Amino acid sequence: MRGDTLFTRVFINRNVPLLALAQALSTTLQTLGLTTTPLAALAMLDADKWMATIPLVFTHLGLMCGTFPASLLMERIGRRPGFVLGSLIGILAGIVGVIAIYEQSFWMLCLTAYLQGISISFAWYYRFAAADAAPAQLRARAISLVLFGGILSGLMGAETAKWAKDMLAPVTFAGVYLMYCFFCILNLGLLAFLDIPKPAKEELREPARPLSEIARQPAFIVAVLSSMMGYGVMTALMAATPLAMLGCGFTFEQGATVIQFHVSGMFAPALFTGSLIQRYGVLTIISVGALILIACVLVAMSGIGFYNFLWANLLVGVGWNFCFIGGSTLLTTVYRPSERAKTQAAHDFLEFTMTAITTGLSGAILAWFGWSFVNLLALPMIATVLGAAVWLYLRQGHVDLAPQPR
């Protein structure tokens, strides 16, 4: 009963549902970029078709470059001003994207993607903003509830991409980037109601360990590997899917539908992932996530029909959900309040470094070796997640989700 009461208090606190809605809009923006950018790039390229996923690499480079500045800035000025700045950068990205499509400039499209990545790097801290405000035993649920907001993007993002593609006809795809601006403006309106206090000065003055010492903790290592490898597998398959489906004769609308199911797989389980972590333990959920990713690879390699793509993308979304929420929850056990910003930033920096690498390689590997080989290369990353979770369990057994002592 005590847990239910605390859970109700966290949910009723307006910050959690607001952050969930903001997450929905942010993920809608990512879905718009994922569904459209590789195909827009493909239309701009002649012989170098393998470069079609390069703009997505710039998205993840933006994420990677934005994580430390975003986290450290929000430590000083507060979460809400930081989130507002991220949305303003997103509006700029949308404007540059419209120009890139009209000018048919591949490198301007890469700049668009880079700005999108910086904007999104702020938004990925929504989950930590909720976790930091929640009681220790409810952090997994707070993270889950915020990420569950992304389920709305499965419908909004893909459907918006479908009808906005020709909104500014005869210039294909320009309307998608115009809608990108629109969703960023909506997010600004939503963030106006967010009420998250700045970190107390006393917290910032507390003794903080060096990042190198924090990173040597076994739980930090496993948290990073779970998020990093799980995200790497997901982005490699997700980035290659629209191009692979186009090569197999499927339409843009069919590819958008597959991405829609994929995004639903990413965020729908978040409704109960936090509860599963509380009940069965964070390492168990990470391990189950790795097994689901293996199932995804088996489905993807069994054929190139529409439902192979659909089920593989749905499964990789669910597997990512378990690995990512599990890793994010595990991370909250390794730092003190004064160490929060740099530890969260280090986690996300390593995570998005991996996604930048896998996104870039997926397009080249798809062009040179084919869809099956993209999936085959995911297996070592999945094995790393599973091995790390088992290693930590054998080392210390149950992981205490209570925070570090001050």
C-alpha cells in the first residue's frame, strides 16, 4: 500500500505527465527524422547511395556532442530553461531542413540532422528529470512513465510523415521539416507549465568523486553497456530498415508503417517495465531485453517479407526498452546528488557515441553486404549486454535501487 501511495503521488505530480507528453513530442520529432531523412538523402545522391544514412550519423553526433553541455548547463540554470533551449534549437533545425530540401543540398541536410541531434540531447534528460524528483524506490517507474509518453509518437510521427511528405508539393519531404518546427513550438508551450526547481546550492557543494572513480563501479559499467549496446543494435536495424525495404520493393508508406510499429514497441512496454524491474530486479529485465533482441535478429534473418520487417522492428523496440530503461535505472544507483550531472552525461555520451557508429556503419554494410549481414553484426553487441548482466549478478546478486549515500 505504501508503494502504491508513493506511486500515485509521483504520477499526480504534474511534472511526470508533462514530461511524458514532452517525451511524446520529442520522440515524434525523432520518428519524423528517422522515417524521412534517409530517403530524402537517397534522392540527393547519385552513385554514392551507401551514404544515405550519413545524415542520421550527424543526428547521433549531435546527440553525442550535446549530452555533456546539456547536462552541465541544466545543473546551473535548471531543467526547464535547458529543455526550452533544446526546443528552440529544434525549430532552427526544422527551418534549415526545409531549406536543405528546396536546395537539394545533402550537406545542409546533414547540418539539419546535427541540429536535430543537439536538440534531442536535451530531451533525453526528461527521464532523469523525473527520476531525480521521485523517491528512490520509484525511480524505475518514473523513468518508465516518461518514456511511455513516446507511445503517442508511434502514431503521430509516422502518420505525420506520410501526409506531410507532399504537403509542399512538388517539393517532396519539405513539409515534414515544416511539421518539425510545428511540433517544437508545441513542446515550448508544454514546457511552460513544467515546475522543476534548480539543484539546491547545498547539493552542488557536496563532495563529488572524480568521474573516473564513479566509472569504475561495476554497476556503472553494466548500466552503460546495457544502454549503449541495446541502443546500438536498435539504431543499426532501425536506420537500415527504410532503405532495405525500399530495396525490396516496398513503398514509403509501408516503411513508415513498420517504423510506426517499431516506435510502439519501443515505448508501449514502458507502462509496465518499471513495475517489472521492481518485481524481478533490474538485471533480470536487462537480460530479458537481450534475449528479445536475439529473437529480433532471428526474425529479420528468416526472410525479407513485409511481416519480417514489421515483427523484427517491433521486437527490437521492445528489447531496446528493457535494456535502456534497465540501464538508466541501474545508473541512478551509482551517483550522489553532487555527481548527477556528469554521471548522467557520461552515460549518454557513451551511448550516443555507439549509436553514431552503428548508424553510419549500417548504411554502408547494407549497401555492400546486405540486410542479413546488418543483423548478424548485432549479435556480438547483444552478447555483451547479456554477459555483463550475468557478470554483475554473479558478482553481487540483487542490485539495491536505493540512491548512493551522501
